[in-house]
Amino acid sequence: MGGGISVGPATHLAEERSRLGELTWSHFEVTQVGSTLGAEISGIDLTTDLSDAVISEIQLALDNYKVIFFRDQDLTSDQHVAFAKRFGDLEIHPFIPSNTGVPELVRFEKTAEVAGYENSWHHDVTWREAPSMGAILHGIELPPVGGDTLFSDMGAAYDGLPDEIKAQIDGLTAEHDFMKSFGHTVPEDRKAETREMFPIVQHPVVITHERTGRELLYVNRNFVNRILGISDEESTALLSYLCDQAATVEYQIRFHWQPHSIAFWDNRAVQHYASSDYWPQRRVMERASIVGSRPR
């Protein structure tokens, strides 16, 4: 599957890279940072009450660049939530209690005693029937070195597949399971209760972005058990091949955090990976997640 090592330029990125480079913006400055994804937005203060026109243009930037970044945004928890709510209803995390005093905001504190474990490629909460549309992450306290977050473009990943693989996965569905990543943390006497709370869900292997119409690869190792409609052996091989696409460097950007940086990503269009290379240093982040719809 895939015919061995692939070398040479990722020529299918050129059209999208060129399209993004020609976009213009009215309310802020944009610096494109990746070939097909990622942009830093400047000339805007997220602590203020932004107009509807500015919010609409930020949404348009997110649709196009898939993940956008802001620097030097010293948001309070209330301001963080107020900004996030401009893009939709916010999630209350189903099993991580809020520790910020604001129900919609979750704080992640990594220390020598609580090491980072998000160092794998994934979309957030795809084990839900309606996973998050997106997330807004605020860097509060950062290690002096390390702790970057990587993002990978799942539209570019789909476009780069061989035609025979695209034909093979057309119409296929995958099982997404909370227990695959988190089951080991559940006591044996609570597994049945937890399974009832978080049943296995099914999502298409390829989804269509509801705003852009872009086809996106939508499987990840953290939560997908298997691809349905094919044998277990075929599923294992195909799933491994598809998940490997996120690791293609040409589809990625790497964001280096500074205090009060903000990353806002489209959870349908990208996978992300938090580099856990900073132990025993502290890394403190706060995240608000925006309610999404069922992938189609």
C-alpha cells in the first residue's frame, strides 16, 4: 500500500499554497506560515469587544488557513471564553472538570509530577457523535525550550493519496472509541458504566467540511478502532497507512509558543500533536472548545 518510500516534491500543494498567498484582509494583517495551513494574525486585540465584521473575517481566515495564531494576547479567563463564544456554543468537557472558575474553560498544567501525554497525532474528541468544531488554546506559562504544538493539514493529506486509495476509502466508515485511549484509566468496576456514557460512534473515513466543501481525511490512531466493511487485516493495514499521512512533514507546521500566544484550530481540518519534550519544566495552557456538528 503506497508502494514503498515516497520521495520528491509534494507537487499537489502548489495550488492551495498559491491560493492562500493571494488572499487579502481588511481588519488585520496576516502572515502565512505554512505551505497550505497556518497564519499569524496581527494588528488586533482580542481583549476588546470586536465587531461582527472582524469576527467574520477571523472565521474566514480560519476556514482558509485551518489554524491561526495570535501573539501577545493577555486574556483573562472571562475574555478567553467571551472571544470563543463569538464562534459558537462552547463545550463543557465531559470528564475533565473545569479548574479555572469558568465552566467552559479547561486548564492543563504539566509539571515534573504530571507529564504531558498528548504527543500523538489526533483530532480532539472524535469519540463523540458531534466532535468539537474547533479549539482556542491560550499559552499561560511556557517552558524555556520545547513544548511546541504541531498541526497537520488533513485536506492536503487526502489530496496526496493515490487515486486507488481514494477509491478504496470512498464511502467507508470508521469506529471511534473513547475507551481506546482512556480505557486504561477507568477502574474495572466502572467500565460498563463508562461504556454506556461514551458509546462507540461511527464517522466517515473522509468527511466534507461543512463550510468550505473540502474533502478531509478523518481518522486518527488515538480513537479509531477499525474501519468497517473490510476484514480486520485489511482494516489494520489501511488504518495504519491513513494515519501515517498526518506525519508527512510537508503537510505540517510547528508552532513555537510564547507567553500569551493563542492558537485557534479547526478540529475537522487539522490534526495536532503536543510535543512532550520539556519535562520537568512547567507548561500551563487554557482551552475553550467550540461545539461542532456530526461529520458528514
